[in-house]
Amino acid sequence: MNNSSFTAFQRLSISKKLSLWYGLSLFILLSVFAYFLYQTFHSSIHHNYDRHLRYETEQIIPFLKISTVSLGIDLTLYSRNEALMEEKNFGTYVRLFDAQKNLLYQSPNFNKHSKLPVKIPSISSQVSLSTTWQDLPLRTYYHPIINYDNKLVGWLEVSGFEWTLHEELVRLRKYLILLVTISVVFSILGGYWLSKKALSPISSITSSVNSIKASELQKRIPANPEVEDELTELSHTFNMMLSRLQKAFEREKRFTADAAHELSNPLASIRNEVEVTLRKPRENEEYEATLGNVHQETIRMSSIIESLLQLSTVEANEKLDFELININDVLTETISRFTVRIAKKDLDLVANIDSSVKIKGKKEYLEEVFGNLISNAVKYSDPGKTITITLKKKNNAVQFTIKDEGYGFDSETKKRLFDRFYRSDQPSVQQEAGSGLGLALVKAIVELFEGTIKATSKGISKGSTFTVQFPLTD
């Protein structure tokens, strides 16, 4: 197959390719079958005709005249002598040769034909040969003649035309070729129809996919739950891809909306501050105060953008190359970073940490979880209070618990605690710096680790408890 033919084949539809491959496979299979059938029939015909020639030979042998010095034959009394006569064009042909291959006798029916080539075998054994004589297939049987001294004295040649048998072979060959051709043609047509019918769901899937616009990613490709084949699996795969695309689009839309919403206030504050300052000349102290306010708002915007980008990165990483992490080491390192803040606020920290507890995850993300939860506990606890941290194995999970005696929250706050940019309306919470993205980031990381997080509190000013569970790795 040259390049142009291969290219043309590649451009065909799947149904046409399948039907052609099926037709080619059937053609090869039927051709091999027809070849062996033809050869078997051909061998069987030769075998049967050889038996006929041997029978004729056995009938003629008694009419041989064998002596130590001469060899002859007299077929006058042979029962099938008429088959040897000159007017019988398709009878039996008999010749007798001496040991030196000299012709001693030939039946009268040889006189009407051209000379038949002599093909006496070189060994003294019975041999059957096929040849063409008078443009017709001829089968010849050679029988060695042994005298009473067990010495080869000549050869008896008995021949007969196989033209009727040859015609049967020709007919068989034509029928086989016709059968193979018709079978292949019908197999290609039938295969094309079956493949079109079998692949018709693909057209439906293609139509469904093409109809889904960027604004309609919530749509899904219909799949029959009662059928579990490759096309159903393809539909499920497309639906999972659409779900991932939908989540990605929603993340981008949410990121844009959140950024626009949260950055609008500090930008408006900066603009107002600058506009008021520029209305008239002012003292250096006033300019410094304005720049200080602008600097604070800039820091706040940077913090918001950094948290948003980090949250977007975590949510986008649905599959990470996780590593085996010793979680107690990560927790100990994170706690050590807050030692100064805890001491400065006169808080007591109680840590109960099991050793050699391992999970699969990413160290930087795990530090973010612990850091945010510990930071919140320190930030929202009054001086002299206690923070209790526990890390232990529980069933088939690793459980991290952080309990504080801080501001706590009510049932309404609990519903929105992990929402982006949500901060409680409590004055004690509002006076603390923060973007409202920390717990949303923690929840996203925990879910990325296939873990769970829950928060409980007995009410305002009654402290809070955050419990995180990660799958345990043996």
C-alpha cells in the first residue's frame, strides 16, 4: 500500500474501515479455506484415478509374455480390448517398454495422436505422473516388470485422459472464486451496515458534545445505565471531562468575581484618600499619614491576591504527585513558628502528638493547614487562655484537633465558616486583621488530601474546636 492509498484509507470513516478490514479478513480466511478444499479435492481425484489405472494395469499384466530372453504382450483376449482401439479417442492407452526403454508395443489408439513423451522413472517402483497431451490433462501409471529371476525386464505404461475430472476441478475453482467473491462483497456490505448501527451512538455523542457551549458546561451526555460497553464508558469519560471543565470555569469566574469584589473596597479607599489629600496643599505629616494608609491598604490587597492565587492553585490541583509525609514532624515545625506569638500573648499551649504518623500529601500544603488553624486560634484567643493541640491515630485515619477558649461562633456563623471572604460580624473578630480566605484554603487542601474538616463551638465567647482527619498510610 503506497502513501496515497494509505492516506485515502486513513480518511475513511470508522464504519468503512471496519467493513473493509472485516472483508479483508474474511477474504483471507475463505481464500485459505478454498485453497485447501481445492487441493484436497484435487488430490482425491488423482488418487481415485490412480486406483482406476492400477486396476487396468492389474487386468493387463496376465497378458504379458515374460521370459528370460524376451518380453511381449497379447491383448487379443483382453476383456476391455475395445478401449484400446484406434477409434476410441478417450480410452485407455497402453505401451510396453523393455528395460532399455525401447518401445515394444503400443495400443492402436496411439495412431491418431502425436507422440506421447516417455517419462519412465529411474527407479524400479510404481509411479503415477500427470502431464498434458493433446492439450488435455493426462494421467500415466508406470508399472515395473520383473522376471522370474527377480530382474527388471521392462515397463508397462497405462495412461488415461482426466479431462472430465479436470472439468470438475475447473468448475470447482470457478464456484470457489464466485463463493469467496460474493461472501466478501456481502460481508463488506453487511459489516458496513452493522458497524454503522453499532457506532450510531458515537454520532449521538458527537452531536451532544457539539451542542454544548462554553456557557452550558452543566449539560451532560446521556448514557444508558443499563448498558456497560465502550460507548457508555466514553460518555462517562466525556461527562467527567465536562465536570472538570465546569469546575475550572467556575473557579476562574469565582476568582475574578472575588478579586473584583474584595479589591474594590481597598482601591476605593486608596482613591478617596489620595483625592482628599490632593484637594489642597498639606503639611508633610498629613502626606505621611496618607501614604501610610495607602501602604496599609496595599498590604491588604497583596494579602488578598496572594490568598486568592494560593486557593485557586490548590483547587486546580485535583491530582498531585503526593509524597509520604511524617505528619508529626510537620506539626512540630509549624508550632515552633508560633512560639513567639503565643508567648507574647501569654497563651498556654498543650500539645499531645503521636510519633511516626504518616500520610500521603504535600508538605507545603500541610503546613498551610496547620499554620492557618493555629494562627486563628492564637489570633482569636484572649491572653491567659489555653490552646490544646492533639494528633493521634483513630481507626484508619489520622486525626488533628485544635481547641481554643477564644471568641467561638454561633450556628449561623458555622454555616458560612468555610465560605470565601466570610468573617463573623462580631466586633472582636472584625477588629482583627484578616481576609476571610484562610479557612476556605484549609478546607480546599484537606479535601485535596481526601480528608475531612469540621468545626464546633458552644457559642459566642465559648471557644471553638476544629477537627481534621486524613486517610492513614501504613
